[in-house]
Amino acid sequence: MHKNFKSIEKTVFGRGSFKQLDEIISPKRNDNNGYMVFIVDQYFKGKELENSLPVRPEDLVIFIDVDPNEPTTEQVDVLRDEILFTNGLPAGLIGIGGGSIMDIAKALALMLTNDGSSALYQGLNLIKKPGIYHVGVPTISGTGAECSMTAVLTGPEKKLGLKCEWTIFDQVILDSELTASVPVDKWFYTGMDTFIHCIESREGILNNAYSMAYGEQSLKLCRDVFSSANAGQNAENDDKLMVASLMGGLSLTYSEVGVCHALSYGLSKVFGEKHCYANCLAFQHLEDYYPEGVAEFKTMLQKHKVVLPQNLSKNWSEAEITAMAQVAYNLTHMWNHAIGSDWKEKITIEVIKDLYRRL
């Protein structure tokens, strides 16, 4: 069965394009109860961006602190209940921030029209009703969450996405001016998420001409940003990385991620590690799965003077390692792509535990 996926309905790209937000959402303002919800990263509270929001008196602005934890099903459920109880169903929702805010916004847009806990919908095509109109405005590049059909949440039992065609943003605004203040470490870790997306998308049984076209172009842009003579944070590279993030996300959408992401999910579930950082922690030790990609990754680490911790597993209990391995093992679609349809003959809980012990 070939994938038949829905993509973003509308995308605007360019420095300063955030100023078009009011014009973009205005036609939707009469829907439902006639107000908009802005979900904004707490980082921007009191900063220039807050004053630039096209907020009207009836609108609701919610600032969310996404550090240090990943988005949770409980967090989305509480937000949904508070919004509906206070104001009724919004006309639309705008998420402004990094990957965590993108995931919260996508999940919340769905849960505003679906009953019960979001934990009930962690998986593929479990959502019963379309969500409300929602707009994504990424302020950091790399996660690919702006174009993904998955809203990744950590629930009581698992870390897994709400995945269906209704998850996709109706509108995305790609304005790299919004990424200018990203700290160097987060800029690197999120950028490496894009790099890893492309490597894992390519190195697996589900890769194809479609995913490769997006992935190879995204890799080229990543190399411009992180490996070239002009590497580093500047306006030109901010533009490139924002496009690379989108293309990397589209590459994995029509292919899949692999071993690194499976391990990353375990790190996030058990220790609350941020997704992009967890990917970097794991990827540096996966030479036997992605030899060329890991070698290039380590060169980028050296170029940007980024030092990742080593020997973390010495401080982990056997119970913690086992818990992470269980999370990773259950991500069957990732192992199938990375290892092949016979992956269960090669990958056991013990094998995965040994992978964690490398960290």
C-alpha cells in the first residue's frame, strides 16, 4: 500500500512573513465561537514578538514553558478543557515556537473536537473527528514538526504521536527572522534533528525516489549550514535551515526514521530528555548502523565545538535501561524501516539495552 498523505494546505516563506499572520487568519475569525487561541513559547513573553501578535480583545493568548519536559497528553487535556470551559470552541489556533509548541498546537487543535484523553489517540488514524483550523509558526528550525502529520506526546504508558491527516497544519509561516535569537546549543541540536531525519530516511527499506529527493536536498542545505566555509548562524543560513527542516520532515513522512529515533523516544520517556538533544546523544554511538552519517555528525560537532556527555549509562539502573528498551522496542515501524521486515530476529530487548549502554 502506497502512502497517500495530506500535506500543508498553505505555506508562506520569507523574512518578515510573520507580519502577514493577521491577514492570513482574518477570514477564519467568524468560525465557531469567533475567537483565536495563540499558543506561544514562554521564551517570547515580554519580548518583541509578543507585541507583534495580531491579538483582538476576544482572543486568548497562552504562554507555555516547554523546558525541560516534552509535551504530555495530560498537558494537552488540561489545556483543551480550560479553553472549552471558558470560551467554547475557537475559530482557530496558532502555535508559535519550537517543535514542542508545534506538537502541542497540532494535538490541541485535534482534541478540541474529540472527546476523552489524548492518550486514547496515540497511534495511527485513531482520531475520530477533524480538528479546528490551525497555523504553525516555527521559531526554531530542525524538528520538522511544522510539516509532520504527527503530534508527538508523552503519555502515561508511552511516547507516541497522534497521527492522521487532520494533524497537519492548515497554514505554516516560515519566517527565519524569528529564529535569530536561538541559543547556539539549541540551534545545533535541532539542526542535527533534520540531519538525522535525512540519514535515517535514506538508510532503510522504505526509502524511495520521493523521500530521497527531499532528503538529499535537505542534507545539502544542512551541510551548507553546518559544514561549509560559511557555516554558522547568519541570515542566509537561517533561511536554509528553515527550508531544510521542512524538506527533512517531508522526506521522513514518505519514508520513516530508524534506530536513533527509537532510542531517543526511550530517553525522552524515562528521563524527560528533549527530543533533538536525545537524538544527538544516541546518534554519536550508532556507527555500525549509520557509518557515514555518524562520521559526518562528529565532524560537525568538532567544527562547532559542541561536546556531548559520555558514559551516561554508568549512572542508570538496570530498571531504567530496561524501561527505555521497552519503549524503543515497541516502535515497530522504526525498526522495520531500519533493519528490515525480519527485524525481530535481529533486534531483541537485550540488543537494545546494549545500545543504551553505549551512551
